[in-house]
Amino acid sequence: MKSRVHFLLLAVVVITTTMSLFAQDPPEVRSRWGAHLGLNYNFSGVGFGYWIDDPARPNGQFTQMNLVDGSGLGLYGGLNYQLALLDHLHFGARLSYDNRSMVVQDNNSYIKADGSYYSDEYEFHTSFISLEPHVKLYLGKRFHLTGGLGMGIALNQTFDYTIEGGTTVTGLEVGKADSVKHSITWSGFAGIGYDIFLSDNTAKQQWILTPFLETTYMVSQRGVDLEDQAAFDDALSTVTIRAGISLAFGDATLKDEVAAIVAPTTSKFFRVTPPADGIYSKRVERAGFPLRPYVFINKGETVVPNRYVSLSQSETADFATSTGLTAEDVANVEERPIIQKDIYYNLLNIMGYRLKNTPGSSMELYASDPDGKDPRPYAEDVKKYLVETWGVNPDQLPIATGDATPKSGTPRTPADDVPFTVEENRRVHLRKMTPDKLGHRVAIAVKREAEEDHQIYTEITTNENIASWQATITGNGQKRSFGPYTERSVYMDPTGLLSTSQPSGQFSMEVVARTADGRTLSDVENFTLVRTQSEGISTRFRLNFEYAEEDPVGRSKEYLVKEVAPSIKSGAKVYIYGHTDKLGKDNVNLDLSSSRANETKQMLQDALSARGITNVKIIAKGMGENEPPFSNDLPEGRMYNRTVIVDVIQ
């Protein structure tokens, strides 16, 4: 019986495909799920055995070996999965209903009186649930060879017997369950297939139709009745030629497209380099914005300045819904237009809302004045607003006065900076909050600029003396302008030029430059943008410091270890920016901000190492007083600028 396998394999080898090998390369789909349906053509040589208990056939059946005793058709279908291990080697698995039914003849076991043989019919009804792990070797992008093994769990193993000239006996078992009947079978298979991509090449989700042709060899369906028989295949085994189709879907990757755009495009006088990491369709930052608990009073006044948001009693009713704030500000928040400075200038409204909605809460209003004036009227004006507008109980708001603590300014503060530090000490400090959550950070989600890894880098390459230039990007139904610039190289944020359903798109950039002698240069370059596979969502953390505070990063270690580090996963990018106010010398501020950023980086690296988190890229940079997050012209802005910002991008 084993010799028939060589014959069948040879039959499969001669099957060829006529599909074009010169078609456009399909997108790369690393994994896919699908369903398959096919038809089994089964044939077998049945081995000797005591298949029936019939006095007319007393010495067993199928006593002579035939290459093929019969054949039949059966259904094959189920679910499948495929995963790319290497570019040309994929792993797959199928879970299938596998019908191996057939009709065979025993026509050379018993001789008639005239010398011919009786012909008895056996109609086998055999079906299995088969699990078939396999590998696919791709010879190109579509055509592949398949090979694998299978394990079958029997659903049905019966046959109908018709003796020549007699009646049919149905529902006979292939063997006794306690002796030769096997409930688990084994198989091997090999074949060919061809992937036909039904979706557009630029679509994110791809549908793939795969016709396939295979031959399989299932053994061990029945044990043997004689000791010298080979139990592996000599009782009942089935060879099947199978044809079918698979329909699968999976997400395409953009590896090839990204590689194609990494090389910059050069024009006559400028160069465009799209981001190799792709662009965001949307860039959202989630942050816990810390509330600086100070209300600053203008010199010569006793009331809260009008830059702080003041509401009427009726407006307080929908304050939470209009801003997206909650009593504790820990709920999932959606992107909203409220920006960070608006949060601070709503400080009294946020505290009024929290005091009103938190039973048993209280907060001390501590007023100070650097010029020796009585600061109590400052606190009384704050209290009046909270009581009359928000309905806070006056007993929740005790008033105290004294020197500013912590104090801005030291004996070493340069004379030119003293007026600014004095300004910061004329204030009402909201302190001694009960419970502590009154002063918790405010959860926000806002649009923000992409990191440089996801921006377009454009540089002027001409030797001309360029006084200024500007750029316009056009494509995908959009037109966006950038500049004017005086620098010779800049990063431009392309976030939103591609939608969430667009993996890539073609764009053009027009650059118009004016030379120092008044001439105009203009040129256009075309380029491709690819959407990044990662979400454009980051989490921002802030460490705020007081003026001339000793070891401010060390004070924040617990926050870094317990709140920031747990949010960082393997493969994340972390950007750390140190900032200062404008007080003091520029170079000192730059060194100070760099030192704080690097100290924060080291603490995070140690915390991640302790948690076993690896493959995290951390970049620390000191900004000094350049690119301040807030304006340095007001005391609250300077206080917010004494900070280290940590952006975690997963």
C-alpha cells in the first residue's frame, strides 16, 4: 500500500499555475484569520481484516492487496489562521470538518465456482474534526508551497455492507471499540496555493482569496487483526486529493512604503524629508494638570484680578459640563478645547465646585503681602466669591495671614529680578485642604503638536542668502501653510493630513523664499506621507518646583516611581523637558533645566529597571527659559515654568 503514495505525490507535482508572476506586489499582511471550504476526493486500498461476521465470508475480507479498492467524495471546511514568521515563511493552522467517506469493493477475496470473484460492496461513512498545523513557503509574493501534519478526532466511523446478490446491512462499526477501532487518526499533507488580494493595495484591511490544491494521507483509522500487519496503515488508510478556497482578512503593514519614503526629496533649493515613523491622523495628549494653589493680587489692589474667570451664580450650574471637569477630575475625559492656562484661571471655580460637592471639606485662605500691607482683604475677597457665587459655607474657609511660605526670592536674587519675586509673594495661598483630594490634578485631554519623529523636516539647501521663506503643503483635499521662517531648517507638524482610514497619500510642498537682495525663489516637490501604526495619544506628567527649592526632583521621586513609571510600557518613548522662568542668567537656567531633566531621566530608568521594563527610549533635554510653557510676564506663568515635563508616548 505504501507504493501508492509515490504515485499520488507525482500527480500533485504536475499541477501548475498560469497566474501572472509580474502583477503588482501586494501589500504585506503579517497575520490573517479566515474560513475555508473544499472538496475531498478520497480513495483507498483497504487492508485485510475481519470486517464482518458473515458465514459466507468466514476467513476475513480484503485478503488480496489492491492499490485502489474504491473512492468517494467528502466535504472539507472550517476556520484558519496564518502568521508570518519570516518574509517568505508563514505558520498556519486549520480547524476543519474533514469527511473521508468512500465506496470500495472487495472483489478478489472469495472465488465463485466459475473461477471469478464475488464482488461485495463497503460504503464507508467516516468523518473527523481535524487540527492541521502547517507551514507555507512563499515563492514570491503570492504563490506558495504548503506542508503540515494533522490530528483527527473521529465523528463517525461506520460502514454499510452489501454482499453480492444480498441485502444491505447498515451502521456497522469499522471495528470493536475495545480492540481495533481508533478514535484519533493522524495525517500528513502537502500542496500549493495562490493568494489573490481582493482589496485595494492602499486599504488598511485586506481580504485575500486563496485557491489551494493538496494531497493528504490519513492513517491509523483502524487497528489490525493479525500480529504481522503494520498497524500504522495496513488496516484502513485514506489518500485524498483536496481542492478548495480560503477567504481571509488581515491588516496590511506599511513597511515597504515607509522604506520608500525615508530618502529625502531634493529640489533646486530645499529638501523635504517625510518622517520615517509616519504621521498621526490625530494627536491627543492626556494629562493630569497640577493646580498651583495661589491667587496673585495686583500691586495697589485688594481684589482678585479680572484675568481669573468669574462666574455668575447661574453659570455655576453647568460649569462642570461646559468644561468637562468633575468633582475629582479622574473620570475618562474626551478631547475638549479647554487649555492649560484656562484651567489655572478657573482655579477658584474648580475649588468652589469641589468644596460644594465634597462633604466635610475645608481650605485655609492664607494671605501675604511683601510690602507690609495688611493682606487680609485679599483673602476676604476670595472668600466672598466662593461663598456668594458657589454657595460654600463660610466655616469651610478660615482666613490666616503672614509672610509668604514658600517664599519667592532669596538674598542672592539679582537686583533686576527682585521686583518679579516680590510680585509672586503678594497672593492668597489655598492650603491646608481637607481632604487632600481638593487639590488634586485636573484630568484633561487636548490636541497637541506631534514629536519631531512624526514631523516633516524641511531645510534650505541653496547657498543663496535667504532672508525668509514659507511653505504650503497640498494634497488629500487639504492645504496647509507653514511659516514664514528665518531659520534654514525646521520641523513641520503634518498631523491630520491623513485620516484614520488612510494608510498613505501623495502630497506636494511649495516653498517660496525671499533672498536678502529682494529676489523670490519658488519650487515644488512631491512626496509621500504614511500614517503611523501607533495611536497619537500620549500622557503628560509635570513636576512643579518652588523658587530656589533644594533638590526639587528628589522631592518628586515618589511621584515618579509610583505614578509615572507604572504608565510606561515596553517599547514606549519618553521625552523629558526641563524648563525655568526667566529670572537669573540664561546659561545658569539652561544648565539648571538640563540637570533636572537628566536627574528625572535617571530616576525613571532606575524605576523601570526595577519593574523589569525594557526597550524604552528616554530623551532628556534642558530648555532653560526658551520655549516656556507659559508666559513669563505674570507671576503664575513663572511658577508654572519652573517645571520638568514628562511625555510618555506608547
